[in-house]
Amino acid sequence: MAGTIDPIVSIAPSNRFHTLLGVSFLVYEVWWHIEWDS
């Protein structure tokens, strides 16, 4: 099972950093577009 990408695995504590990185990137993308559109 190791190495598989799975929604259950992605929310596990061991992958908390990876999830946080993905969310941070989405927030940055939204902020970047708002900055350029205003």
C-alpha cells in the first residue's frame, strides 16, 4: 500500500505537510489573481 495516492492517505497526519502545501498554493494563487485584478 505504501506509495499509493489515496484521499484517505492524503488526510493522514503523515501527509499533513503535503496537504498544507497544496492548500497554501491554492490560497497564493487566489491572492495573486486578486492582486493583479484590482
